[in-house]
Amino acid sequence: MSSSSNSRRQFIKQTGKAGIAMASMPIIHTFGGLQLSQEVNFVQQPLPYAYTALEPFIDAMTMELHHTKHAAGYTKNLNDACVTEKVDIKNTSITSLLASISKYSTKMRNNAGGHYNHELFWQSMQPAPASLPTGTLAKAIEKSFGSFADFQKAFAEAAKNRFGSGWAWLILNEKNELAICSSPNQDNPLMDLAETKGYPLLGLDVWEHAYYLKYQNKRPDYINAWWNLVNWKFVEDRFNANKF
């Protein structure tokens, strides 16, 4: 059997184990540092910092509207879709739902992705100054991209070139390698219909509602500012916990 086939089998096996583990845990589920409540329904977690904490790079009004309106709407609509489509929430993790999202409606796809993506997004940021990758993650970034600066450039290009609304991602792919990709709308690499599949370590929201109040149509300025907020300790914990 080829090494590629072995890697793919390991990827599927690991993802399956993670989904089972999450489904069996009570009330609060933890997956690579991402906590989601699923005893009764999917729950939006409070921000780990104040709305003002990311200024001047992301303004307080944008954070409040983004969290209380846009992201909260995804969580509510996800729960509504689960009721309509008879999903057993008590025994279904968000990751297992995403892994079989092609079986469900567009509403489920958009809102399951929106819920997961935003819960990850909030935790992957911290008040400035940003930390820097260290340890095994720093070495993996250098191995995969040449240098941290080269990684930043490639990631920024993926974020700038995502047409319309979507996300840019740093992932662990099926070969257990770091890779950069982007996805449209609220899709993410955990979905079975994703063009590029993998485990998300870091995601950047490039929907206009994430930056328009401060940066208007200047998405590159928003991306450049966002580097000041990345919580690399959080990303590194996800990397170390979920190597295949």
C-alpha cells in the first residue's frame, strides 16, 4: 500500500476517534483547545477578552456586532437546523456533523460551518502584542514554508485572493503536513465536501463584516493588522494535540 494511502487511512482514523471522543464527553467538549457545549444544543461561548481588547487593530463595535449578531445567528440557526433535520445533538459532535455535512441542507452547512469557524476564530486571537510560533510548530512552519515571513506572505495571499466571502486557513493535511488553503462562505477543511481537507489550526475570517467598519474595502490592511493579534500559543497547542 502506498504511503499516501496509509496517510489518508490514518487521517480518517484519527478524525473518527476525535469525533467519538467528543460525542461521549459530558456537557463541555474539548477538541484541540476548542470548547463547545453540546448537552442540550450547540452554544456560543463568551469571548475570552473584552470587545475593546483587540483595538486598535479590530475595533470594539466590529467585535460586538460580529460576536453578538453574526456569530450568534449562526449558532441559533444551527440549532434550528438540527431540530428540523432531526440531528441527535446529545450524541453528535460538531466535527462529526461537519465530516458528513453533504448529507444535510445548505442551511445546516452554512450554520454548522459558521458556528465552528467563529468559535475557533475568537480563541485564536489575543490582545496585542502577538506571540510568535515556538517549539515544534515553529520548526514545522520553517520546514513547510521556508521561514515564518514566507508563511505569512503565503497565508496573506490566500486570504486576499479568496473571492467574495470566506476564510483562509493553516491546516494539518492528510499527509500530516502544514498547508495553507482558503474556503468560500462558512465552509472549512473539516467538511467532507471541502476542496482541501485537513485539521484547522488557524483561521482568518475575510467576510466584510469582520473588518468593513474600520478598513472599508481594504482587506489587505485588515490582514496585515490581524497578525498583531494571533494567539500562537493556542495554535501551537492545537498542533501538538492533533498530529496524526
